[in-house]
Amino acid sequence: AQTVTQSQPEMSVQEAETVTLSCTYDTSENNYYLFWYKQPPSRQMILVIRQEAYKQQNATENRFSVNFQKAAKSFSLKISDSQLGDTAMYFCAFGAMEYGNKLVFGAGTILRVKS
Amino acid sequence: SAVISQKPSRDICQRGTSLTIQCQVDSQVTMMFWYRQQPGQSLTLIATANQGSEATYESGFVIDKFPISRPNLTFSTLTVSNMSPEDSSIYLCSVPRPGTYGYTFGSGTRLTVV
């Protein structure tokens, strides 16, 4: 079975600084994809960034980037120039076609950006 | 990417009653997923709904408690039956984004059972 582990229940960062959220996963699949989702208090799930496992290059979306280490099964999210609007719950998620395209989510990390 | 309209956004229900949650997608999608998010917790998949076939339920979830309807490729409903306070959660639907390996989520239904 696929599992996703987020070991940081809560994190805080000062506005304009950089923070890294950790995620590890376990799978026997070779072709899969990983996601970071953001859930603000509005409870809307917002896709932050995605990474296909076959791609060696780390994904980047503006201030958000990942460090994807396939051998170590690690998928961390770096947020640069943190903004107050980044305050939210962040979920790491795993999906694979062989797994029915279902997403398996980590427990989440609450990120608080302080002014 | 698809846009999902999920209704209701929230409800407070009496124990023993049932609530039906609707998700309408603005494009045709083969698969639709239903998740439960208990207070302060992560998302757990309830079932996968495919048009024209019975939904596939995850371990711990049964059709009698969470019946799902999928009459066409743009619409699905999830019913939470014979509710108890333990069913108080956020329920979300989700569909795959074509060709991008991403997923779009509905805005969620916050259910409180009293």
C-alpha cells in the first residue's frame, strides 16, 4: 500500500523568509506523480505544484519549488519570500495510474506566516 | 481545468437523518472521487464513482452508509445516511484534470451532526 508521511504538524515562518515542508512516501510503483495541495481556512483545496516521477528536474511554480529525491522517496516543498496569504494547511499527496488514479494524502502541515 | 460546483456548502443535521451532497462538473469526466476530512485531519478517500457502474468503496466505507449516484459524466451525489455525530466532517468531491496529472476539488461540504 502507498503511504505518505508528513512529519511536521506545524511550521511557522516570518514574512519574506523561506520555509521548507517535508514529505516522504512509500511505494513499489515506478510511475507515479506527487502533489502539494494548499487548504486555507476556506477549505478549498488548491493545487500548489506537481511532479511526475519520471522527470528528474524539480518542478517550480513561481515562489514554490520542490526537492524530489526519487531514490530516497522524498518530496519537500520550498516556499520562498513567504507571504501572509501562504498561511494554510499543506498536504503532500501521491497518485499512480496503477493505483486507480486515487490520491493518498499525508497528514498535513499547518503553516503560519507571521508579519 | 474542470470547475466543480458542490452543494450544499454546509449543513447542520439531526442524528438519524440523511444528507445528499451534489457535485456538478462543467465538463465530462470518467472518474469522480469522494473524500472525507474529519476535523483537523487529512483527506480519506470514501469511494470512486464511475459513470455506468457501481462505485468502488475503500476499506471502512460501505454503500449502505454512503450511497453514491453517478447518472452521467458531469454529475454525482454522495449521501451520508443515518447520520451520527461521528459523521461530522468536510466532504469533498474531486475529478482528474485531463492530461495534467492534477486534480480539481469541489469547495467542500461542512457537515455537522447534532
